[in-house]
Amino acid sequence: MSWFKRSKEGITTSTKEKKETPEGLWEKCSNCKTIFAADDLAKNAYVCDRCNHHERIGSREYFEILFDEGKFKELDKDLTSGDPLKFEDTKKYTDRVKATQSKSGLTDAIRTAKGKLAGETLVIAAMDFAFIGGSMGSVMGEKIARAIDEAIKSKCPFMIISKSGGARMMEAGLSLMQMAKVSGKLGQLSEAKLPYVSFLTDPTTGGVTASFAMLGDLNIAEPDALIAFAGPRVVRETIGRDLPDGFQKSEFVLEHGFLDYIVERADLKKTLALSLKMFKN
């Protein structure tokens, strides 16, 4: 005997009537695997309220978090990479750039913008890992240089949000030249007596770490961010030894004197506003 018996026929839902759940309504924490409504995760600055894991986010999200009312003016929006070396591996570099632009909606691995933070003008250059791993190429160097010029012109602080796998191999030496180019421009910012805030997020590695990411008047980071030149696996294989717990995480880097402080994403705007106010005074 069955417990439940259908009293009427024809009450089943046809395949055509079934509704699929739209994509993007739910997000999963990449650390503890907790499921969240996408809107709830966004309201919490993309930080898991169970394990405090800071999900990787892009320039758009950082601009919305930092700029007052999410309003800003994007700088040099249409600047894109050339292909002076005619590079080709599994595909042509030009094809790879076009495919990534189409997929990500970005023109390159960094966006620069000018807006207000707590009522004060600020220029920010924010990297996007979704664009070829946030790799540093000639466009990144040029956009940062122009953003620094804008900060000097506006007599306002300048901030770089780093999230990068390092130099872009498809541009070879031209990519490595950006380390010196940006560092030189930061020297001009210093001569103008304007503060530079370097904000290191997960991951900040390679040539970016080896140059301008560590040159801030303030070097700050998000919790549990990988900050390194070479990654832990490469270091372990090179020296043939086990590494300390948390090696090259932001907490480890802070403990060894390379950071000024670590800040939760939810506290980033108010903490940054206070720090910049101290420089101004």
C-alpha cells in the first residue's frame, strides 16, 4: 500500500512548463563551499561571513566599494595592447587579447579611475586578474603612468590595487621595462609630495611585487593574500625544504616587516580615508 496516492490525473508539470534557475543567482565560497545568494555576497563586499574568506574581485567591484556612491571617471579607457614582437605560442597574441577582451569585457589587465573617497579626490589604478592573469604589459605601465600624471595634476593621492601573476611573457622585455617606468613615475609623485598607497590583494606576484607594489608610502593588504615574487611551490622545489606555515601570505609578510597593516575589505574605505587624512594633515 502506498502512502501517497494521486487523486487526479494530469497534475504533473510538463517539460515545457519547467523553469530553469537563472545563472548568477547563487555564489559558492571558494574556501568553505558555503552557498550564498549573489546579492547577499555582494552586500558583504564579497567576503564569506562564515569563514571570512575574501573572494577575488575585479576593478569594477573595488571602484564601487571605494568611490563615494560608486561614482568615478574612468581614464584612458580605450588603450589596448599592440603586438610589436609578433608573438605566437598556442595562438597569436593578438587573437588572445581579442578573445580575452570579448570574454571579460575589459580592454586590458588594469583600469584607472578618478573619483571621491570620503569627499576627497583620489586616483586609483586597479588590476583585473580575469585579463590574462592580471599580467603586467606595456598598457598597464602606460595607464599607471598617465594616472600618476593625473594625480599630480589634481594634487591628490594615488593608489594601486595589485592583483597580478607578474610580467606578460608575450611582451617579453617590453613588459619588464614597465617595472622601471612605473617606479620612475612614482618618484615624480613623491617629488610632488603626494601619497602613494599600494594595496596588495590575492595574488600579487612576480614583477609587480618586485617593483611598484612594494614602493608605497603605505603598503597594505587584504587578509590571507598571496604576496610573493616566486610562488611557494617554486621556492620549495628550489631550496628543497618545507616552508613555514602561511609562507608568503599577507599575515606572514606583515610579521616580517613588509606591510604596514592588513585591512578587512569591509573596513577598507574608512581605514583608507583615515590614513589619507593623516597624510593630508
